[in-house]
Amino acid sequence: MSTHVAIIGAYGSAGSAVARQLADDPEIELTLIDDGDPGGGLCILRGCMPSKEVISAAKHRFAARRDDRLVGDLPEVDLERTVERKNEHTSSWAGHRRSSIESLAERETVELVRETATFVDDRVIEVGDRTIEPDYVVIATGSTPNVPPIDGIESVPVNTSADVLDATEFGDSAVVLGLGYIGLELAPYLSEAGGMDVTAIDILPELLPEADDGFGEELADYYREEFDMDVLLDAQASHVEETDDGGVRVTVEVDGETEVVEADQLFSFTGRKPALDRLGVENTSLSPGEEWVEDTMQAGDDERVFVVGDVNGREPILHVAKEQAATAATNIQAHREGDALTEHDSIHHHVIFSGLARLPFARVGHSADAAEEAGLDYVAVDSRAENDGVFKAKDASEGWARLVVAPDGTVLGYQGLHYHADAMAKTMQLAVEMELDVREIPDRAYHPTTPEILDALFRKATEKLAERDEATATQ
Ligand SMILES: Cc1cc2nc3c(=O)[nH]c(=O)nc-3n(C[C@H](O)[C@H](O)[C@H](O)COP(=O)(O)OP(=O)(O)OC[C@H]3O[C@@H](n4cnc5c(N)ncnc54)[C@H](O)[C@@H]3O)c2cc1C
């Protein structure tokens, strides 16, 4: 007898990945459910892709603005054209995603239902005008913007990342709440493409909490200097109200003082929360909250329910959603057979397109702090872009990189806040995940390319390890 699996959120990144893996199992009958209109998932429609698309226009203006070799009037970003081109691309990518799911549904064992799924009880799910009782359920319903519960915030219009991606006009000034990865991408866009005076507020004392000390400070200075932004850290908005001219007034507690900031528009980039509102979880024994999903991707309260992607509230980024999807699909098959389940354990791997992607941040594997916390012995070496002629020649000499290696040479981690750090994350993923010995990585620089900064790190680490070994030998 076949096993019936329902996937709620099948057009999304996580849901579609589970669907593709399970559709090949002849013993599984799949019901794929999604009520998205038009459907295609967050990453394609309002997340990773459209955000990179719009900031690429602002990046060109930024590069021209800061280059004193260019003369003439600085071009403006045509917001109408930017949004139009973004829409052309996203609708094509989303169409592709939908077709790939629809083609799965051409198989006899797979059906696609374009309706909202709502739990009636632990076993029964209402999908449109029918009910189903699957053996396993995959919840992959994604996330929605999290607007912070600040006193008075409901009395003013709050713009989220989705509004920014569709905006064809902006006011003269902005208050931005939140400089996490979304705020770090979009706040400079408001400044460069929108021409806004931006005041950005974050509750954390330093940007980039996942990075070692220094990276966040340098990025905050970059935003202040390059985008003329007021960056208020260790700061908390305590009250919001509308001004007489239709703008916003935000009261902020910063450094034990109270400041009042006024602007035309308020933007909230304060993270995302699991999209559970239409799912009827209150009719089940599931209790969403912190750590409600195990490393096997099973809900702690029901071993037949798997929760993947943003909705589990763990790490709301795309490649993690896909990894979790693979774990869930494999574990559904294992659970059916009564076999042991595997746990999802991903190596830290984040990329943030800060500074309009001219000064992106990437971390792969351990920072020095993370190595310390894990009780690992390590050696850390740094390299600054300004000391590398290649970065100077390419007019991008800001920022720096750090490599963390174990005493036996194993590469433990890389952090980069510099031009092309996003592209270098892949190389460093190989070095970290394949546990390469830094002393054995070929010392061959493709000159003059920006990854020479990695060669510099490898060389420095090799030298430092040799010095360390020598010191130990002479003791
Ligand atoms: C501005 C922005 C920029 C981002 N940039 C990056 C980036 O650069 N890199 C990166 O890795 N990540 C980025 N992300 C995060 C990334 O987009 C998400 O982590 C990823 O898209 C989550 O995928 P998912 O499958 O969990 O959810 P989704 O793709 O949102 O899929 C959820 C699906 O569930 C459906 N659904 C929901 N409820 C129901 C229901 N009750 N019944 C039926 N169907 C339902 C929805 O229609 C949707 O199709 C960004 C996000 C934002 C907002």
C-alpha cells in the first residue's frame, strides 16, 4: 500500500524541493497544495531575487557617484523601469517554478491542489471543499514580515520589504527599523535609488552579530559615510505617531537618552515570522514556538508532521530551506520503513548583500568567536582589501577578510566584508566542508582577480602555523 504525503506550500522553495524528491518514490502518493497567487514562493516573488534585481540598479549609480574619474550629471534610478524589469523577471521565474510543479502533477501518483490547506484536527486537513487524511504532512508555508509591537505603530503606514520592491516613488526621508540582512540590503537602496535621507535604528549594539568584532562597526561606518545615513545602534523605538503633514515621528531610546526622529515614511525590516495564520494549527496538538521542530524536521508534538523552511522559525534563508527539505523527504521515507532518521546539521553559511552588493558580507563556517565558543584551538589571520593592489585597481579597497584554521591546518571558517565576498563564499564552502588543509591549497593566484585576498589569507595562515609549530618545537 502506498504512503500518502501532503505538502502544504508546494510552490515555495522548501515545499517544491520536498515534492521533487518524493515524487520519484513509486510507493508515495503526493498531494501538493498551494494557494499562492500567482504562486512561486517568496524567494522568487518578494525575496532573494527581486531584492538583488532592484539593488543592482542602485549599485550602478553608487559606483558612478563615488568614482571621481567619471564626469557629467549623475544618472537617477528610473524606479518605474526598475520595478517593471523586476516584475518581468520575477513573473518568468515564478512561471518556471509553477510549471515544474505542474509537470510533477502529470504523474499518476501526484496531484496539485491550488487551495488553502487548514487542519481540522491532527489527522484531517481541509483543502478547498474536500478533506484529506494523509499519512504524513509537510508544512512549508513560509513566513510573513514581523512588524514590531511598538506603541502607536498601528496608527501609521508601515512599509515592509515587499512594498520597497514595488515602490515607484519614495518620500524625502525614511526611518528604518532593523538592520538585519534585509535592512542592510534595502536601507542603502532607499538612500541611493529613492534619494531618501535615512535614519536606521537597530536594537543590537553592533551590526552583523554573526561576525567577529570589528566587521559590524566597519559596516556601520560605511553606511554613515557612503550613504550619509544616521545609524542608531543599541537603540529601541518606543513610540510611533503620525505628524501633521502625514509623516512619522519615532521616539527612540538610545544610550540612555530619548531622541525623536521625524521622516516621511516608516520602513520595518525587523525580521520575519512563521506563516501559520491560515493553517488552523490551533485545531491540532502542534504548539508552534521556540524549538517546536526537531533536528529531524519533525514537529516535536507529532512525528508524522515535518516542518521545513521559514515556517519553522530556525534560519529563514533559502539554502537552509532546501537542505531542510532534503532532510524531511529522506526522513519521511526512513520513518515509513521504520529506519533511523537523520538530523539536519548545516555548516554556517550566510551571505548578506550589504552596501548595495559593493561591500557584501559572507561567513562560512566558524568565526573566531564561534571557534572559541565551540572550545576549538585555532589560528586567525586577517587581510585588508586596501593592502591588495587588485582591490585598489578595481576601485573597491574597503573592508577585510579573516580566515580561521585549526592547528593541524584544517580550514574552519572565513568571514569577508569586501567586494566579491559573496562570490568567494562558494570557494570557502569547499575549503570548510571538505576540511581542506590550508597548507595544501594550491598557491596559484589568478592575477589580477579579487580572490587573491584568499591566497593572502592562506599564505598568512600557513606562515602562522609554521611559526607556531617552531615555537612549540623549541619549548
Ligand atoms: C527581501 C528578502 C530578501 C531575501 N534575500 C535572501 C537572500 O539573498 N538569500 C537567501 O538565502 N534568502 C533570502 N531571503 C529569504 C528567502 O526568500 C526565504 O528563506 C525562502 O524564500 C523561504 O522559502 P519557504 O519555502 O520557506 O517559503 P515560501 O517560498 O514563501 O513558500 C511558502 C508557500 O506556502 C504557500 N502557503 C502558505 N500558507 C498556505 C496554506 N495555508 N495553504 C496553502 N498554501 C500555503 C505560499 O503560497 C507559498 O507558495 C530573502 C527574503 C526577503 C524577504
